[in-house]
Amino acid sequence: MIKAIFFLLLFFLQLYSAIYTAKEAWDHVGEDAVVCGRVVSVYYAKRSKGQPTFLNLERPYPNQLFTVIIWGDKRSAFKNIGDFTGKRLCFEGTIQSYHERPEMEIDSPSQVRR
């Protein structure tokens, strides 16, 4: 019985990701987590391969602390991307590294928390 309760608790704890600031994200590359920060710039690279939208946290590009990427084929799911600018938001996913900068790709509005 105790073993079953232990594994049940472990299962539920894994459902909740760690929460980090944009600055802390660099120390957690490879982890599934929630990263929070102020969206200071949004850039839609319409002519780039994959048509990514970049949400830069805390500082504008090229000095951003963290970048959230929404690929063009997922962009239509996010009805209000332009409204993200200036808001403090949290994003849930896997922290990755690209050109020595931490980032996260998201594909669903359910990965955005206000």
C-alpha cells in the first residue's frame, strides 16, 4: 500500500514542471519546464523557412534572455500573438539551446499561461 501511494505521488509530481525566470532558463536546458517573463518583442519572420514567430523575453533581440518560437504551421492557433507584447507570460515546454541562447518551441495556446 505504501509503495502504491509513493508511486502515485511521484506520478503527480511529474505532472508539474519546474518554473523558471527567463534568466534562469539557461541553467535548465533539456528540461521540461515553465519559463516566465515579460514579452518585450514579437517578430513574425514571414519570409523565413518555416515562417517562425519569435517572442523575446525581458530584452529585445539580439539581447533577449529567452526566446519562444511558434512555427508558421501552428501560428493560426494563436489568435492574439500581437497582444503578448508587454505582458508577463509563462510558457510550458522543453528548454532548448540555439546559438548559445535558451529557447522553447510551443505549438498550442495551452502552453501559454497568463
